[in-house]
Amino acid sequence: MPKIVDHEKMKNIIAEATWKIISEKGIHQATSRTIAKEAGLSQGALRHYFSKQESLLAFAMELVKEKVLIRLRNLNARELSPQERIVEYLLELVPTDEQTLLEMEVWFAFVAYGKTQQGFDTNYEDLQNAIRNCITYLKNEGLLRTTDEEKEQETLYAFMNGMALNLYLEPDKINRTRSKEMIQDYINWIIR
Amino acid sequence: MPKIVDHEKMKNIIAEATWKIISEKGIHQATSRTIAKEAGLSQGALRHYFSKQESLLAFAMELVKEKVLIRLRNLNARELSPQERIVEYLLELVPTDEQTLLEMEVWFAFVAYGKTQQGFDTNYEDLQNAIRNCITYLKNEGLLRTTDEEKEQETLYAFMNGMALNLYLEPDKINRTRSKEMIQDYINWIIR
């Protein structure tokens, strides 16, 4: 008799098992065999939730993005000055603890994977837009120092990606206070 | 009768064939079979130059670094103001054409690979130090705005890595003039 399980919850468990494999062994080891084992399922049960390897990887990637976007939305509810809001917002996009480091590891693995796998859409435009919107927001608040909005977007995007990449490469340097300071300095530079 | 070949030259040819495979198919496809085929050698001949897969990959990675470091050294011979020198120097660290994009693709592939392969030393400290030295140089010239040398190094490193990563992900945005402008703006920010 089949067990009654929450389909979405099980998909999340599988996606998180996928993250763990990717983080520890690399994306090329994320096969139905290793993932099923990590999630405590048979390969047949795994195929029930994800019939194809690609759809499993796509879901695991979406879940990373979803977690970040939820944190960003939660910030909207907080009372913050425009400048503080942007700093807190950007701080959500760099690894500051074990959980966000894991997300970052998985994210970069997918990005590198997507570069050489035709048809695998990493779809990182959402996060790129999240960063771009910070500049537009500052501009609309009359806080942006320059008029070249596009260049400011590109430069902030570079800075944020670089911070994230560095912490991914050297996770023992993860330090929320330090990252916040660096972001504050940067924002102080670009506002007037 | 064995052909007379320049051993170092042949190793370079093999390393460049390795780059091409990595760039087009990903590092996990860079096997002795695909590399030998790309380089126009038998697998036996390939093993003559590199008896182990790891030593081939390590050499291909070193060659990327070597090419960058040669360009950086060439800059020393040019007559430039301290500020111009740093801008030109940093510009060598982001992709500005097909060749430097290829280097960047191979570089990121190695970095991602090194994260999950025990014992494969990506050794990116050399490039990290190249960037750190820019800040020390500006400081020694009395040009650095702040006294927190370490934070300035970290922030510049983030900015440069981010620019490189963005151009790797979206190579159709490669634009030497634009990159130079962004670096100039950044340096203008951090100097006094």
C-alpha cells in the first residue's frame, strides 16, 4: 500500500539531497543513484517524483533561487531607511552562514554546469534583476550619485558576484559583519 | 624513427587542446581520449608527455596563470602614471577578447573542479596576490584613500572577480572600453 506523502515536501527533500551531493562531490556525481541514496529512497521512487535527471536538477536550482527570493521579500516588511534596506537586501545575496554557503556552492555548480550543457537554463536573470533593481530603487529615491544607471547596475552586479565568489572559494572568511561593512562602504560610494 | 619535437612546445599544444575541450565541453569531458584527439596525437603519445590526467590538468591550469602573469610583467616596461598602471594591470585580469575569454573559461572550470577534487590544487593565490599588490602599490605611492589596506584589497578582489565572472557568464558583453571605464571609476573611488 503506498504511503501517503506530501508530494511537494518530498520534492524538497530530494532537492536538498541533490544540493548535499553537489556541495560535497560535485554536480557530475549528482546521479539518480547517489541522490536516491542520500534521500533514503529507491531509484524507482525517485523517478516517481522526477522522471528525468534534467528536471530534478532544474528543480534543485529553482529551489536555491526561491529561498533567496523569499528572504528578499521578507525584508520588504521591515522598517528601514532606503539606504539600510539596500544594504540588508544585498547582504542576503552573499554567503553569511553555512546554509547560505551551501546555496552558493550549489548555485555556482549549476552556473558552471549550465555553461557546457546545452538546453539547461540556469536562468540567473532573476538574481541579476534583483541587484539591478537596487540601483533603480536608489535612483527613484533621488539617492544615486551618477546618471549612468546601467553602468552602476553593472558595477554593483560585478561587486556582489565577486564577494559571493570569494566567499565560496574561501568559506573560512565568511563574516557577516565584515560583508555588511564592505557593502555599506560600497553603497556610500554610489549614493549622494 | 621518432620525430624530433620540442618537448615544451608539444606540452603547450596539448595544454591548449585541453583548454579547447574544457571550454567547449566542460572539464569532465577532458579525458586522455578527447584531448589526444583534439591535439592530433595517439593516447600513447599523450601519455609520453603527461603520464597522469592530474599532471596534464595541473599543467593546463599553470599555463593559464603563466599567460596572465607574462602580460602583467610586460606592463612594467611601459611608462605610465601609478594610477594608469593599476588600471591597465587590472584590465589584464578580465576577459577583453576571445583569447582572454578562453583563459577565463578554463580558469573557472579549474576553480570549480578544484572545489570538489581532493588534492587538486588550483593555487589561485598568485592572482589574488597580484590584485592585493595593486592596493599595496597605491598605498606606497601615497594614493590610497583609507588606511584599511586589507579591506581595500578584499573589496578590489571582489570587484575584479565579479567583473570577470559576469563576462564569463555573458561573453557578448565583453567590451574593453567599458571594462576600462568601470575599473577607472573604481580606482577613482579608492584613491585620494
